[in-house]
Amino acid sequence: MARRPAAPKRLNAANLSGLGADRLGELLMQAADADPILKRRLRLILAGEAGADALALELDKRLATLAAGRARVSWRKRPDLLRDLAVLNEGVETLSRLSPAEGLERRLAWFDLFRSLSMRVKDPRGEVADAFETAAPALWRAAEAAIEGDSGVAERLVQAIQDHPLDYARWIGAGGEALTPPVARRLLEGLDTASGARGIRTVLRRLADRADDLNLWLSLVTPEERGSPDFAAVMARRLLIAGRVAEARKALEAALQPSPANRHWTFGRSPSGAPRLTSAWEAASIDLMEAEGRKDEAQELRWALFERDLSAPALRAYLARLPDFDDVEALDRALAHAAAYADFETALGFLMDWPAHREAAALVERRIGEVRAPLPLKADWAARLGQKYPQAAERLLASA
């Protein structure tokens, strides 16, 4: 009986290494001849092995070529461009490890490509912009490493921000925790705060946020923003965290005045004549009451918000502050209120999500005739009810 041929080895790095360096080199050259981007990557890897100067020179050549480009990039060529940017970014990362200051210089040149590329690349899905935003944390990590060893690096980074504030405002936001408070403070020291360049105020605000400089952040708030209930809530929360309770109250009260930014004043008021405030403003006002020691009033407002909107977060916060056993009674009362809520879909959605499936099934049995429009989550709700409450599930599926 003939022997069965041995199964081929799996394609992985360990098995390929067994081919030997010469054979692998030949295969890589064959692949690189058919793939210019792979060839550039191999050049960068070899340059990195030779040292920082050789790698910087290789990066500069490709960065200069991309910066000088003027031709439109079609959707067919966009994937190759994204690969090219990723390979360059990888080379910059290697250079940053070899020489932080040199690495940051090339990283700034890499980010400088964004403006010209965004104007000549057909990119309806925003993939090019996403590539730069994804690289933003690496920019700020590189900045921190470089600034420690080179006092001139901060000035070069400040100039880049000053030249393109709209772009850097986006990358500061995308940088997250990678942009540390010390780096943010260093950048703020160098920036021209009086500059009227478009986007500079957003840059300053985001840097102030990262630098934990609340006073600077507050100084950048516009009168229009102070009149917005949602923005007033953001201000109040920041002030509460800093222990500035009286200022937090003023911030919330500013949104009670008619303002172009307060669309709830413009488009409608409650029966009492007061503005219709947003859920964010109301949540911040509860936090303010807690900070002022008005815990009973805060509880009353949580319950009122639940009764009005069937707000699950408000109810959970309300129940969490009740003594043992009182919370059980309050939950029963809340579920009864939800079951009688005027809007059937809102009521059912609350009970399904709480979850309170027994009460949800009873609601379906009792009020299914109120359905007058398609329920987007009907199939999902029926599936969740089906095991224990099949009759209610069937009635729900059969509804309009």
C-alpha cells in the first residue's frame, strides 16, 4: 500500500524561518518587485537597522514626495495610500525610539500631509481622516518623550498647532490620555492666546481641559454657550468636581434666561412658563443639590424625572439612596407607574429593559389595543418574552 504524502507545513513565521535567510530574501524581493509599498517598507526597516540618520533620510524622501503630490487620488488608489501612510507611520515610530526629537520632527511632517491629502483624496467614508485621528495618541506620546530631552521641540510643536489649529484641535481631542497635563501646560505656555485664527479657541479649550486648568477653560466659554442648558450642565459638573459649588449654581441658573443658544426657550416652554430644560441640565441640578446638602430635594427631583420620562438612570439613582426594604416598596410603586404610563411603547420599552418581564407581559395583555404604529423592537421584545410568557409574545407579534 502506497504511503500517503505528508501534509504540507502550515504557513507561519516559525515554519518559514526554516527556509533559511537566503531563500526568504529571494521571496521577499520577488514580492517587493510586485508591490512598491512593500519595497518601501523593507527599505525603511533596513534603514532603521543602519541607525537614526539613515532612517530619517529615507523617511524624508517619501514624506517630501507625498507633500509635493498634486494629483487626485481615486477611490481605487485610496487603499494603497492608506497602506503607504501606515508604513511611514511605522517608520516614524521606529525613529522615535532611536531619537525622540528626530522622530517628532518626522511625525509632525507626517501630520502635515493631512491638509493636502484631504483636498485631493476621494474619501467619502473618512478613512484618511480616521488614519490621522488613530495616530494622534502616538503624536502626543512622542511629544512627551521628545520634550523631555530637547527644549526646542515644544516650540516646533507649538508652531505646528498655530499654523493648523483646526486640524490640531481634532488631534488633541483624539489624543485622549496620551496628551498628559504637563505636555498640555507646556503647549499652552507657548501658544498665542490672543490669536484670532479659526480653531485656536477650540485648541486652547481642549488643552486647558487636558492641563486641568479650569480657570482658563472657563475663560474660553462664550456667552452663547453659557445660555445653553447642555453646556451649562458641563460647566456645572466641572465646577462641582473642583468644589466650586456656588459657581456651579450660577452656571446652571444662566441657562434659565432667554438666549439664542437655548432653543428650548425659542421653541417652547412648560405650562408654568419656564424653559423646557434638557435632561443633562436636570441631572446636573441633582448633583448640585447633593453638593449643597439638599439630599431630600435631590431625591424628589429624581422621582419626578422618572415619573415624567420613565428615566431608568433617575430611578436607579433614586432607589440606590433608599434604606433597605424601602427600595423594594419604591420599585413596586415605580413599576406600577410605568405600567400606567400614557405612551404604550415607552412603557413597554422601560419594562423590557429594566428588566420587569412579568409586568411587561401584563402590559401587553392589557393594553395591546393601543398600538397604532409599527414597533421597531417588537420582534426582539417578543423573543425575550416568548419563553415565560408565550401568549403575550404572540399578541405582541400580531399587533400593528
